[in-house]
Amino acid sequence: MITAEAIKTTGETIAPYINYTPVQHSPYLSQLADADVHLKLDCIQKTGSFKFRGAMSKLTSLPKEERKGNAYAASTGNHGAAVSLGASLLGMNGKVIVPEGTSPAKLEMIKFYGGDIEFFGTDCLDAEARAQELVKESGGVYISPYNDEAVVCGQGTIGVEVSEQLEDIDAVIVSVGGGGMIGGIGTYLKSIKPNVKIVAASPKNSCVMYESLQAGKILDLPSEPTLSDGTAGGVEEDAITFPICQNVIDHFVLLSEDEIADGLRTGLMKHHIMMEGAAGASVAAFLKDKDRYNGKKVVIVICGANISQDVLKQVLA
């Protein structure tokens, strides 16, 4: 069960492996909106992404007899790197299935952390199906990027840390792909402060969770290229995160590519923080609705730092 208690226990289990990441006050955003704005810097998590929390949660939850052989993942980069490093730390082999068109920078990162790469399909759902097929064929374990209780509990440890670092939070802004991070954070924070607002940020070019929530069921929709590549792609039809997102998300913000680029520039130039598109989307969601937060204490989750040189040049140009 994905409960606040389970998330808290997960935090204690994975504490020896992960970075306890800081919260940084943002004078710039605070003044811009007459608010008290803080950035949760999971961009300095190991592998440069919050995904390491979920990967370590799942891997450490495996019985010792299953901590052998291959740990399979499907990923556009961050989850694959997280599984690769986590598997290496526990003496396993990381095998990552990636869709065509995955960022070269993120492919290099997967290899750096010891993972083997196989290309398959054009979408994360294609890659996930292939990874699960390989597990059936040759054994090993599949580590979902979001559709797993242990993974969601791992991502939710961000909420535990934020609650220990700040009091009286009014809103938390989180970028959304499959919903594991926002589901875990929202579940924990609402357990201790039911009135906290959980705000989701997604690119218009790939907003499957948003459209699915609007329809009341998981939809199979295409995605267009987006700067927020970490949140891009579909949602599995049996995703456990869907009902969680229905329960915890209070407000959804859809963003154009120009708005995401502006969010990235704000992080890079005003805060001197290296961040990737999914993190830029969270900043952009704040900028787009800044009047909503007048007089409020807000946390923006900066979920990752893995941006390619080409995208960085594009955004800064």
C-alpha cells in the first residue's frame, strides 16, 4: 500500500544510498509573486534526477535471492541511469531499453553508470513492453519508472524531506509524466497537511496524464517532442498512479515550449542552477500562475539536471 507510513519507512531504508537534497529560498521568484518561494533541489540527487529514489526503493525491496542477474528498465534516460547505478550498487546488471530519439547526453549517462542499452520503438510504452518481454524470456526483474508501489514510495520521500525542511507549506509544484513523483509527494504531504495544494505541470506537447484525468480514464494518446523530455510519453493502461493522481492533484498547468524554455532560463540565469526541461516546466508553471501564490509559501520541485548541450544552447539562444 502507498501510505504516508510506507513512504516514511522507505525514506529510512534508502537513506544510506541517496542524497538528502536541500531546499533553497528563491528571492527572485518570491519578489516576483509577493510570495515565499523555495526550490527543492533534487537536481543534485545521485544520477542528477529524483528517479534514483524510486529505483533504489524498488531494488532494496527485492528479496536477496532476486538481487542477482539483470534489472531491466525502460527509459528516455533518467530512470535508466538510476536503475543502472542502483543495480551496480547491489551487484546486479542494469539493462535499459530506450526508444529511438533518446537524448545522446542521457544515453551517455546510462552507460557511465554501467547500464547496457537496447533501442526499441519510438515511445516509452514501446520500450516498457519490450523490457517486460525480456524479463519473461530470460528472467531478471523489471523496474517500472512509476507503475510500482515501491517506486512511488521512493519518489514520495521528496515529500518527507520537504516536510522536515519547511513548515506551513501552502503549495507544491511538481512536473508530471507517469505520475509517480507527484503521487508519492502528494500522498505524504496531504497526510500531514490535507489543505496543501498539489500543482501539476506538464507540456502541452505531451500531457497524457492531464487528458486522462479529464476523461476519467487512461487514454492512449500520441506525444510531440518537448523540452520536458523527462515527462514525455504515454501512461500504462493499468497504472497505479492514475487513481493516486485523481486524489492528490488539485490544479494542473499546461505549458507551451516557449513557457518551458522561459522556466529553464529563469533557473539557469536567475538561480544559477543547472536543470532539465521537466524541472523548467515546474518553474514555468509557477511563472504562468504567479498571482495564484500571493502571500503563500510555495515549493517548486527541481526534479533533474540532465540537460543536453544542444538543448541548453537552444534555450539560451
